[in-house]
Amino acid sequence: MASPWANVPSHEQCFVMVTGANSGVGLAICQRLMDDFLATRSLSSHLILIPTTRSAKKSCETIESLRAYLTKSAKSKKLANRSGDGYYPHWVTDRVHILSAELDLCKLPSIYSAAAKLLNGELRDPTGVIAGGNPLSIPWLDAVVCNAGYGGWSGLDWLGVASQVFSVGVMQSFTFPSFKVALPSSILRPQEVGGEKAQESQPEMGEVFTANTFGHYILVHQLIPLMSRASTPARVIWTSTVDAEEHHLDLDDLQGLRSRAAYESSKRLTDMISLSSSLPSVQKVSSSYFSSPSGGSKPRFYLTHPGVVCTPLFPLNAFLYFWYYLAMYVCRFLGSPWHTVETYVAACSAVWLALAPQDELEAENAERVKWGSACDRFGNDGPKKSEVEGWGWEGKIEDAEAIRQDPSEGIRRKLVGRKWDAVELTQEKRYKFEEDAVVCWRRLEELRTQWEDILGKGTYEGSEAKTAGKREA
């Protein structure tokens, strides 16, 4: 069955996948993608949005929620004025098509299955609205937003809260907290594949590591054929956190199995593989990851974080959540650029990376930056460069004077929101970051190929099928 975008010129089509999209920041990313796409792209362009969830039921609920949001947005004066006289809301709603894929990032077979469906032209609308729920083929992916994640925390160390607030103040304490209490690192149950012997031979997999990093690492690799095109490179947008630091990641414990900060460990690992992906030293060990049977352009890695946002990812009862929510706004009022608080504001950096013109990203050298969602006291938001330990802001050595001479304005200045104990990047630290990144890539590739052997999954299963077409330049 023909898709509703079949007769749209290829340069007017945009395909974006967002993982973990049924709630929180993931849902807000989808909402903002629709808003920003309709506000900036041509009036004849079409957005094909692919939120992923862990079940068909959640996919249906997510699609219905997004369609309701779109219907409401289509009635706005802003879109009506942009479209001109005689505007009808369906002019907008007919240009956004929402499908879904089900996958559980902690269940590796489901990742391969979901990727194979996309590669084989078996993507569906579980609500039945588009093409009657029949399978549809997509010719490429413009962007994959790796948003889904798991925190693994149990609560707060209240003595630690008091101590850190007394030592460095409210704003720094609630931006870079050292008082989060993590659950002991959980080991996933054996993946459901083969017999008992096959399950016994599986390596242990950390739950937080797999949900936040390795599951996405496998998914992106399997989708490379869809992202390898002749025109502008596709974008893989990784989600990190504002407070991932060097000490959180132990290279001898890459999965954080012995760590009391498995979440931050997984996000530091995310920082390292994303920021280093275009470095020549890394490409020597990552070439097998990016190779594609269809040739085309290598997708580019971009890195983002949502700032400090209030979501159910952190376990608090209703009473504590209220005061937590209030404290976040206090920090914003005090001048913190990182307290986005609301999920829609927190989505701004990921959406900018997904939709910005390629020449704009290249002018910013965006691949080499960790882009955080930031806002001022009044909620005016935008992407802001974040400092990464061992990397700086752009992978360049800058002394204190150069940082002070930063030409950015307002909240986008490098010194605004900087951690209280941050130090200038040195050549030695920058060299160590790159060396460690090579180790991370090598071990992730070893683990990926090990799981391919265990699961009996060939790289890019289904890539010879219906999605071999390429976008026109």
C-alpha cells in the first residue's frame, strides 16, 4: 500500500526516530519536533515521526497523544498566519505522519527485530489510521534521537544534601549533585535466545549500561543502511546528562557493574563515544561499526543533554516532588542556565540538532560539542555548549583568558553555569580523553560482535530489502 507521503518530492520528506517517546523528555521531543518542523520548513514538506515504545499498547497511546497535540497546534494563529489566507488546520495535520516501532533496549533480540522491520519495509501504524495499519516502507532516516534511558536511583542522601548545599550553594548543588543514592547495579536476566546452554554462555549485562548506552549502540549500528544516503549525512543524537564526569567511568568496569553511579557511568561513556566519533584515531577501531553495504554517507554523531528537568526518572513521592520542582525554579531564578525544569524546554537542544540546516551545524562544529538545553529566568531557551572533563567545550585547549573572552552572550557564555571546581583543559588531559575513547570504542565493538555471534544475528539483517533507495541531493 502506498504511503501518504509517496508523491512528496524526496527533498520535502523528513524521517525522524525518537526512542523512549511515550513520556517525559522523549514525548516532549516529539511534540517540539512537530512544532519546530511546521514553523520552519516549507509549507509542502512532510515529517514522518517514529516514536518507539516497549509495547504496542504504549505505541497506540503515544501516537494518539501526539495526534491530539498536533490537532491543537494546527489551530494556532502562528501556523495560520504562516500559511496565509483561507487556512485550514488539516493543511498542517496532513503533513505530519506518526508511525511507531516497539523495542526494549534491555532485550537485545527486540532491537534486532525492530531494526529488521524498518529495513524490510514493515513499519506500521498500530492505531490503523495510516494505511489501515498495513506495513509501510521508509527509504531512509534523517535522524535517530537516542533518548530512552533508566536512572537506577533509590533516593537521596539527606545528610549529603545539607553538606553540599552548605559547601557550594543551592544552584551548584542542584546542578551537579553528589547526594543521589543509586541502587546496586542490576544484572539483566539472560537474553531469550537458544537453549539453556546458549543462555549460560552469555556475558553479564548491566541494566543501566544496556538501557542507556549499549542498546542504542546496537540499534544505531543496525539502522546504518537507512542512514547512509547520498545527500546530507544522517544524524545520531545521543542523550547524556549535565553531570557526567571522568571519575564516574572505570574503563575496567565499562558497564558500571561495580559502580555506585551506573547512570553517570553510562552517560560518561556516551560522551566519549559521541565526541570522539570523527577522530582519526577512533575511526581505526570504529570503521566496522559505520560500514554499510549500501555505501553512502556515514551518519554523524551529535551529543546533547536536557539540562536539569523534572521527570519521574528520579523516584520521589508527591510531597518531595513538589519541593524538588520548586527548588528547580529557584535555581533558575538564581541564574542557572541548566534548570530547564519542564520537558518541552529540555527538548530544545535535541530538536535543534535534528532539524537545523547542515551548514549551520558545520559552522558550529557541532559534532565536537556537548549541546545542553538551557534557558534564562523567563524560560527563553536554546542550545548551549557544555564543558566536558578532558574535552573542554569543543575539544580545543583554552586557557582562562580565552574562556573569559568567549564571544557568546547571555546564558550561552561558557562561564555561565560552569561547575565550581572545573579546571582548564590541558594537552595531557585532552590526549588521555582520546586514548580512553579508543578503548571504549574497541570494547563496545568487541561486545557487539560477541552478541551477534550469540544471537545468530548478521549485521544489517534485511538491508537488501525494500529500503535500498537513496534521497536525492
